[in-house]
Amino acid sequence: MNSTPVKTGFRFLIIFFLLSALSMGGLSYATKLGAAKLGSFYTDENEDYIRKQVSGLLSGLTYEQAMKYEAALQKISSLSQVIAKQAGFFLSRIHTYGKVPMNSDEKLTVYPPNGIFSNDPFEMTGINFWGASALTKDVSRELRALSHVDPLIIETRRLIPECTTAYIVTESGISRYFPNTHNVEKLPPPAEYDMRKEDFCVMAGPEKNPSRKAVWTSTSPEKNGNRLLTVSSPIYSSKGKYMGIAALDVRPELILNALSDTGHHLREIPEGLFSFLTDDTGRLVACPPERLKMFGFETDPDGFSGGNKLSEASESDIRDLARAMTDKKNQVRQFSGNGHPHMIAFHPIPSAGWQLAAVLPESVFLASVRNTAGQMALTAEKLRVGFITGAAILLLLSTGTMITLFIRQFASPEPPADTEMQLSGNEISDSHAINILIKKYLKMKNGELTENDLVMEDDLVMEDDLIMEDDLIMEDGEEPEVKDPEPGLVDSHSKIVGVMKKLDEMQKDHSVKLRKEMAERQRVASEIRHLSTRLITSNEEGRKELAQDLHDEFGQTLAALHMNAETLQNSIPSDLTEQRLASGSLIGLIEQLGDKIRSISSDLRPDLLDDLGLVPTLDWYVKEFTEQQPDIKVEFQAVGFGNRRRLSSEVELVLYRIFQESMNNIVKHAKAEIVDVTLTHNYPNVIFTIKDNGVGFDEETKGKEGIGLLGMRERVVAINGQVDIRSLVDRGTMIRLEVPVD
């Protein structure tokens, strides 16, 4: 036995083992260090990037909402100023309007618990008077003059969904408000409570408000715990005398929840995003109560906060934030609230002198980065563990190989004896071919045979000396000379020939059944198309008859009714103003009904289509459509229709209906801005294309399920035409029709 190869292999394996161990340790350490540095770099870079993105997002979000609510607050402020001017007008002319009240049944009675005068709780407008212990003539005249402002107060309250109460408070101690909650029984005596001393009255008065503008303040909570925002406008007489205020109470949560309505900026509103309002002194006007602890304040049991000053917070970051917000400048910055970093953006609302702020915790928008860094660290650790495991397995295999080589050097195993009978080459080949044919026969029998299962030449590889059927047919009927074939080969040949004949017969039967099934499907499809054509024709005839009946019967009746109404109006004396106005309203309703019936009749079957043809009808439809949908630009052109060329009535009707259905789909679904319509007469065909730049749809799903698109195809097939509908998501839709007109 020569031991030299064993020693050489043994040395090689030892060296390989040591090098592998060292490499494994070095690479493991390098992988761990590199993963740590990569994770740190990834986290730092992405956090800075996301902070910039969130900063821009919050800035744009608060700017948009501040401008939106600036417009809304200006609208509400202007309405309160209108009420104030109207009240000043009537009070300046108290000698005229103080004689008769708007409501003749208006009566005030005193309530003994507090000595305040009030009206009936069933009146539309509530009235309280606490300025004196008796109703003097001057007070009564002022009450009657102010009653003429009631319709404006009621209408203003109904016009503004955010408004809870609209009211007037005068210097004489009168308040008129809508809706009438009849709160007089809950009010304390005038000596304990005077509404004229509330902030919303004092801040709008001449001392605090010399410019006489509308003033916004925060008032006491409602019954549901939410504080109200009040806009007050001073009332001055024509001579410049201060008479009181006109005010509207608004719910602040409509502003605080504003950021939840900006879905076009964020695919999902991040958890933790909230907003709050501060006044010009840094005092919280409104803030969600669960967020007060972030500023170091106790939760407000009334609901939305008011009264806490950010400048008085315990944390220095909050006080710095308050100073920045009182500068009235929009800004985005970071601050620490309740020990956690946050991103805040704020923007002024000029009409109210407030700041609208939006806050988002950093833990929310940086969570994805930190989660990704954690996943990267876990992945790197798994790779490192996998590498160490693989190296250890490799070392074990090397050791096993070394031991095996050492053992084989001393003892070589004897080759195993053949104990099984082997099939000859001819027997294997024939058996394989027969098995293939039998399997395919069974598939054909069960109806499972496919194109891939057809018997191919390569599947039936026979030996060159296999006896086939053609080899057994000789000229003059002589039998061929066979040199003692082996019995196994003869049996295999017979089996193959029999199976092939059986397969040929079954294939012929299958072809006959398939042709019959295809003929039956073509017949059913033809009948369906015929029925669809008849259904469309019947539907159009019904539309035409209904349109004719509406035009003839209802049109004549409405014309006669219009003439009778005008005659009735002319017969009413001019001094009966209300009756003449009522008859005028009746005439207007009759005219509207006539326009509606004509519109319905045109939609059912436009007269222009039968009288003038397709091109004038499409021109008319485009003009009507543009008036009703000014945001959608429709460009229509007809090519090859000179000298008023007409198509057959059936073709014109199909093209018009498809155009009508397409325009309806564009309005309902497409959200398009431009529609391009082209009608081309290119003998012997007419090509009609309708293309828009809308949102489109997925042809593989939504497009194939649309009933309207299916109806288009049925109409075009009925006149032997072709329709091609192409659409891409966010790229628009194109419908192309090609119809023979010969």
C-alpha cells in the first residue's frame, strides 16, 4: 500500500480546514460591521429625506386649510356684518319700524325666578330682555324694530351648516336669537350674569374695536362639551351710535378636523396627525382634549380646550413654539412635546387673527425607516448565521472526505453482483411505445386528449428490424419471407397495430362531434344576434312613438295651459300683487315643464336626426352638451359629408346612439377635459372615432363587464360593422367604429 497520496491529501485537508475557519471568522466579523454601518447610513439619510418631505407636506397642508378656512371665516364674518347693518338700519328708523312688529302675536312675559322677560317657546325666534324690571315704550319700540331682522337671522342660520346660533344683543339688554331654545329659565338673575359683559360683546365694542370690524372669540362650551367660536360685528346707527352686536356661533371641530378631508394629498391620513387653533396671544382657542398633555396641560373636561396659553407651558420647547406662533408667520419646525419629538407646521388665518397648526409625531412618519433598518439588521444577521453554518458544514464534509479516502486506501469494496434480470433493448423500446399509446388511448377515451398528447413520430421509436404491417404485403399475394422472428417481437407488433387502429377510429369520431358542436354554436350565435337586432329595433320604435306622443299630446296641452294662465294673470287687478305673483310663478312652472318635456323627447328621439341627418344632429348635441358641461371641451369634425350627404336611417341611428352613450359615460366615469369626435365618410365605409383624455379603465376586467359597451357592440354588429374599444388607466379611452354604407 502506497501511503504518499494519503499523506498529501491529509495535509491538504488540514490546510484547507484552517483557511476555511479563518475566512469564516473574518467574513463573519466584516459582515456584521458592514451591516451595522449600512443600517446607520440608511437610517440617517432616509430620516433626513423623509423629514424634508413631511415638512413640505405639512406646510402645504396647513396653507391650503388656512386659506380655505380664511375664506369660510370671511364668509361667516360678512354675514354677521350684514345682520349688524340691517339691525342698525331698523334701529335708526325706529319711529317707522317700531310701530308694528313683524309678528303681531309676539308677547313677552316675565319669569319670576330671575326677572327676565321672554317670549313663547313655540315662536321661531327667541327673545330675552334683562335691561330693566319693566317694559318701557322705548324698549317695546326697539323690540318691534328688531323683529324685522328676524327673517335675516333665520336665513343666515340656515345658510351656514357650521353655525349653531345667530343672534343680536343690544346695549339696552335685548337679545333676539334663532333657533329658539328658550333658555330663559336656565339663566341667572341680571345682577349675577349680563351677556353684554361677555368677551364676544366687549371685544366688538367701540373701546376694543375702533375699526368696527368683525371679531372672533372663543365662548363657553355647548351642552355636548365642545367650545364655540363666535364672530361678532358691532351695530351702529346711521349717526354713528353704538347699539350692540350681531353674532354667530360656530362649532370649532369643523376646523380641527379639516385635515382629514384632504385625501388628495395623502393616500392615508397618518395616525397621530391633528390640528389646533391659537389666538393672537398664543392662547389655545381649540384643541383636541386628548392632545393637551403633550403641551403639559390637564385634559379639559368640557371637550375642546380654550384658555390655556402655550407661553405658560412647563417645557421650554412649547414656550419657544408659542413665541414663534405669535409672530403671525407661517413656519415648519420641530419641537419636543411630552418628551417625544414632533413636526409642526402653522399658518395664520388673517380674518380671525389666529394660527392654524398641524402636528405629526416623528414616530409615525419615521416608523417605516426604522422598521426597514431593523429588518436589514435581521437579514444581515441571518446571512451571517447562514454563512457560518454553511462553512461549518463544508468543514464537516472535508473531514468526512479525508476519513473516507484514508479508509478506502486499506480496503476496496467489491463491485455488487448482478441479481436482477435486465430487459433487452428491443423489449424496452417496444414496451415503452406500447405504454405511450395505451396512455393516450385512455386520455382520448376520457375526453382529455390535447394537442400536446397527439402521437408523434418521436414517441414511437422502434427498432429497425421490427416487423410492420406494410412489410407483410408483397406483390402477387406472396407472403414475405420472415426469418424466424422472436415471439416477443411478433406480439409487440400486433399490439401496436391494434392500438393505432383504435386511436385512428376514435380520432375520426372526435372530429365529427367537434364539427357538429361548432355548427350548433354558430347557429345559436346567429339566433342571438338576430334577437338582439330585433330587440334594439323594437326599443328604438318605442322611443320614437313615446317621443312623438310627448311632443304632440303634452306639447299641445301645455301650450293651451300656458295661454290660459297668461289670460288669468292679465285678468287679475294690478292692486292684487300677491295673486299676480302667484300666477306668474305658475306660468314659470309651466314653461319649465315644457322645457323638460322637450328635453326628454329630444333624448328619446331627436327630430333633427330624421329631418336633417346625422351631422347636424351631432352639431346640435355638442352645443347642448357644452352648455351643460362647460368643464369638458368637445371638438367635433365631419369629413366627406359635403352637399348634405345622408346615410341610411338605420346607420345614422346606430352612430347617434353610440355617440350619446359615449358622452354619458364620459360625464359619469371618465372625468375627461377634452373629447375629440371625428366622423369620416371614406367610401365604402364610415369611420367614427370618439377619444377622450379621462381616467380610462382596465380592458381585461372592467371594460369587458360594462353593459353600455356590450350594447355598443350589439348595435354595430347588427349593421355589419366593427367596433374597437381601447382604454388605458389614466390615459383615456378611444372608441372606433367602421360601418359599411354601400
